[in-house]
Amino acid sequence: MNRRTWRLLAAAFVACTALTLLRTAAAETGKLETGKVETGKLDTVNFGTDWKAEAEHGGYYQAIATGIYRRYGLDVKLEPGGPQVNHAQLLAAGVLDFNIASNSFVPLNFVHENVPMVAVAAIFQKDPAVLIAHPGQGDDSLADLKGKPIMISSDTRVTSWQFLKQKFGYTDDQIRPYVFSVAPFLADPKAIQQGYLTSEPFTIEKAGVKPVVLLLADAGYSGYGGLIETSATLAHNKPDLVQRFVNASIAGWYSYLNGDPAPGNALIKRDNPEMTDALLAYGRDKIKQYGIIDSGDAKRYGIGAMSEARWRDFFETMARAKLYPADMDFRRAFTLKFVNKKVGMLP
């Protein structure tokens, strides 16, 4: 199972299990402790990412490596994700204080299942979901792909595919099975497949093909990515802790994107020995090139920015696709209390 598939599956199915874990944890541990930390004492924060260490987590590793979290009074214990780890469940059970929600479906799924979790920052202003085509085939825009066979997974069919159907008139008879490999794509010059901006295109380029990469977000797909998520209880009882974690993470991302990423990359390679310098450089470059983090509202309000209008647009698109009840209170999925403060921006 590849990274994008795992993330989408986690978004689609985690909330129900998390609700059971949350109730059990609440019964066993009671309320979270409140109060300020003692002078000079660091608050321990347990933080889970959504996949193995990679450039998409660079800002958090940079904040650890350069001491940014410690300057904000935090001792951050970062736990990488992976196919055998469900950090959303661990967050709901109180084992983690924060985690990364890969996309906007995760917080909305929690609302749908009445699980009190909340997104407190959207590090990715653009979801990195892409469709990939071969050059020279006339497949140069998402509109050009209408009516053409496209390899997607079953989970994509009930997520971003719903946007493509509404925006461009795609139909389900275009769908072809995606086998979680670029081999069929490389074998057929007319092939089109799903992907993740910083992953499949890298592999395809290494095989000698310069693909056409179409970012759904640049066509109006309004979901966020890389959201920092915590429990509603922690956000309410310890707002200072949440604010410091959000602010320090934002500072880490500015450092990773605009400064020397070597400290963060060194920790990434420690946690994920399979990671290469080439893939790290590629991932960071694409994040910057496509404005995954520093675009949209983040240009005005700083990294992590969110807006109710963006959340509403995404929710209404997916409600029209019958993924959520039209009367669901989508506002419970997020809070703007900790973002839009221009943290880390130059005057």
C-alpha cells in the first residue's frame, strides 16, 4: 500500500474506531491536566506524523533540530507514521497530543462520527493530490482528461474524484484500476494515473519520462493538507500549549523552506533510513515550486492559515457528493483561534 492510499484510507475509516478509543480513554484517564508549566520547565508534547519521515514533514524536524520547539518551551517527541500505524486512533485515545491529518476529510470525518477533535492549523494550503499524464498526448490540463481512461484507487473514487466529476464532468466509466505501481503508466504512452506531487512524479522521472503533472488544487480543489490536529479538550484546556506548538511549527516550516534544510533532513534520514538526499531535495523543491505551503491565505496571514470560506467550499462539494449530510456542522472540524496571526512573516 503506497503513501497516498494509506492517507486516504485513514481519512475515510478512522473516525468510527477513534470514537470508541476516545470514550475508553476518557473513562480511564479523566480530564486533561490544566495549568501553566513551571519556569524553565519544558512541556512534553507527543506528536504523530501521517507517514514515514519525508520532506513533507521537514518543518517539524527542522523545529526539533534547530531548537525552535525548545525556545517555545516544548520538548517534542515526534512519532513517524506508516502503514502499520494509525495516529488518529492514538490521538483519540490520548496517547498523542497532536497529529497530522493528511487532508480535510479527516477532521470532517471526526465531526460526522461526533468525535471531538479539531484542526488548529493547515500547513498545506494545497492538497498535493495530482493526476499524471504523458507529454505530447494532448493531456495538458484536467479539462483535457474528460472522457479518457484514468487509473485511480477505490479510495480516490470516493474522495477527490468527486470534485473532478463536479468541476470537469468526469464520469465513473473513465475509471481504471490503479495497482499502486507506475509500471503500467510507463508501459503505455496514453496512460493517466493518480499520484502525489512529491512521490510518483519523482519515480517516473527517474525512469526517463518527464510527466505532465496536474495539481488538483490549482484547479479549485479546496481541501487543505497536512493539518495539525488535536483534541477539542486540549484546545480548550491548554490554549497556551496549543498556540506555542502551532507557532513553533510554523517557525520550523519557514526555516526549512527558506533557510538551510540540512538540520531537519538529517533527522528525517535518521528516522527513515530509506530516504535519500535526492528525494528530499525533490520534495522540498516541489513544495516550494507549487506553493503547497506558502500560497493563498498563507501569503497574507502566514503559514498555517485557514478560513471558514475554504472549509465551507470543500464541505459543500463533498456534501453534494453525499459523503456528508448537508446539515452537518462543518465548523466543528476546525478552529481559527490559533492561526492567521502572521507568525514568522517578515514585516
